[in-house]
Amino acid sequence: MSQAGGSVPGTEGYGEQADGLVDSYESIVFDDLYRPLLELLPETGRALDIGAGTGRDAAALARRGFQVYAVEPTPELRNHAQRFHPDPSIVWIDDGLPDLAQVYDSGERFDLVLMTAVWMHLDERERSHALTRIAGLLARGGRIFMTIRKGPVPTGRRMFEVPIDPLVSQAQSMGLALRRKYEFGDMLGRRDVSWTMLAFEKENRV
């Protein structure tokens, strides 16, 4: 079973706006965005980039030596990504949250799961289900890096407020220990938008 881009929650508006989003997405540098977490980044291994967009972060991880599985359910964005970042270390997958059906069924386990500007596209029920799936995809000692948007919902998009404390509590109940929390302003200069960055680690006992 696979999820086509049109049926994945939170993808509304991205296909129609893909051409206009490329420059802004590619203008942000992975090392700048994730600087507060770089010391927690595994040295290498398998990485799962969920909601990979134009492939900016997937390409950065591939350059660091990761084998990257890049999940992007919006075909317009995925096409741009494959054109901009034709790296043989990146495997592109048409799949999406909350089920991640193809990835989950593959049996792969990951040292890093990356979710940049993804989590707020899911409602509370979807987030709960998705976190369970993601926890099951992590290798022991594997880490999750995620950024969560706060601010008004753009026209034509599907977004929800994400309370951080309940997310951390749920993650901890699954054996995912919070390693870092960082608040920062919008890197595209939008004054009414801010972000929370979180890093979790799957405890070895789980």
C-alpha cells in the first residue's frame, strides 16, 4: 500500500505553489538551520527525510555520507528535488505521514529521522499515530530532528497549532528522550512566524 501525494494530509497548496517555493526553500542552508543540533547529528548511517520538499536537506545529509531516504508526497516538489539534487545516495519515495506505509513496510531502520516544517500539517490524532510509526522506524540510539512552525496559517494550507509539552511527554512515553529544544525566528524574515526545534533520541533500552 502506498500513499499518493493528493491523499496525504497537509499537502494542500504545495503542488500549485511548487514553482514559486523553490527559491525560498533552496535559499536556506541546512547547516545554518540545524546549527543548534549539529553536535547531535550522527556521523553517518541511514537518514529518513520526511517531507523532503526540494531536497535541500536530503542533499546536505548525502554530502555528509548518509544514505538518505527522502519522502515527498507532492510530485511537483519531488520533481524539482530530483532535478536539483541528482545524488545517487538519495532514494526518492512517494509516501507521507501519518502512515508512512511504504517506508514502514520496507523494514528499514534509521539513525536519523528529519522533519523540517512538517509536524504542524497533522492534526492531533494524526500526530499521535505518526509519532508511533516514526518511533518504530528508529534504530536504537537513533535521533529525530524536527522544526515546528508557529504563526498564522497561509491561505490554502492545512496547519495546526502544536503544543510542545504534550509532544515531548508523548515522545518520552515511547522511549524518545528530549536532547534539545531551541526557539528561533523565521529564516525567511516573516515577522509573524517563529519556530521550535526539537531533538529526540531513542533510548537503547527500547
